[in-house]
Amino acid sequence: MHGTQLVVLVVIFFMTSAISVVTGSTSLITVPAMLYFGVAPRTALATNMFALTFLSLGASLPSRGNALIDRRRLPILALLTSLGSIVGAVLLLFLPARSLSLIVPFAMIGVALFSTVYRKAGGDVQLPANPRLERIGYGLTLILGIYGGFFSGGYVTLLTALFVATFQSSFREAIATTKVLNVFSSSLATAIFMWKGLVDYRLGSILALTMFLGAALGMKVVARLADKWIRRVFLTAVWALGLKALLVDLLGRHSVQTQPRSSGANPL
């Protein structure tokens, strides 16, 4: 990779990590950027996961010692996330990442619709706990953990919305808790990728430092934002990424693949 390409990647990763502290969906931007600059798909996914570990650490450190993290649920959430992440990382060794291409756009748009319609969700006012919803929340945390270990694109976004919907968390609380959980998810998946020799350590180290600094800066900004603005930023990003994934990544790719070849084309 040329020096100019590396500089561009660093800028993309820094800006994305600073913003995605609120929005999540880091990998929906960073992985395609790495692929664009010629990084092999599995290496891109593995190296991105390595860097995400440091993003999560950078975002978690400013929240240590405060009351935002859901410490009561954290142990079981961390266990479920860890188990799911290990399963997802192993799946990556055998399945193409595109096998989950249908999940991202529809899940993201579903999150946006839920958060838009159910306006009480994610507010600062504490809503009463619902045991049935909590059980659903734990089950979906495990399922999302598998997805997070496999690809991670949109994982934290979906997890944030899940905690808002099932645990009655505010957006601020959900963001802080998911960042801690993502340390478990990404570090375990990274360990498996390192074991299989998929991580580009030179590129990963540069991007890891970049994402750590970007996330730490982003969390300092989040601490000063009113909850209504956090909600607005979150919803705007989710709508934009969901529609982009649906219209460009999914339908656009399908349209290209279904176009008839010209008679003079040389099939590959």
C-alpha cells in the first residue's frame, strides 16, 4: 500500500471512529475502504476487527467509573457476547462475509423505524423493566454476538437499539455499555484471526492507534451532548447507512449481476 493510500485510510478511520462512537456501524465504512485500496477480503475483516478492539477501548475509558454502564447486566451480557463472538469468528473461516449481506440493510432500517415510531425509547426518563423483553434482549445479544464476531458491520448499532428496546436503556447508557461489550467481542474474534494468520499487523497497528484516538475524542463530545441530540445523530446515521446498504450495496450489486452480457463479452 502506497503512503498516500495509507494517509487516506488513516483519515477515514479517524473520522469514522469519532462519529461511530454514537452511531456504530464502523465496519460498514472501514472495511469497504480497505477493500478499495486492495486489501484482501479476509485480511481486511481480520485487520479491521483488530483495530476495532482499540476503538472500543478508546471509547470505554472515558466512561469508566461513571453510572452510564449497565453494571447489573454487564456480566451476563459479556458472557453471551463472548460466546457469540467466538462462534462468529469461526464461521468467518468457512463462510463468505457476503452470506450475511441481506441482514444489514433490513436490520438497520428496522432499527430506524422502531426508534422513530417509539419515541419514548432511549430517553433520559427511566421506563419500568419488562422481564419478557429482558429475556428477549439476552437471547438477541447472543445472536448479535455471532454476527459481531463474523463481520461487525452495524453490530454496535443494532446492539444499541436492542438495549434501548428491551432493557429500557437511554441512548447514552446503551452507547456506553455496548462499547464495553465490543471490547470482548472484537478482542476474542481478533485472537482467532491472529491464530489463523489473517491480521496485517503493520496496517492494523496504525489503524488501531488512529481508531483509539478518534473514539476517545468522540466519547468526550458525547459526554457534552444532550440526549435528544445523541438520538438525532444516531437516527440520521442509521437511516443513511440502512438506505445506502439497501439501495447501493444490495440492490445495486444485484442489478449489476443480473445485467445480460453482450455477445462479444469474454466470460470469466
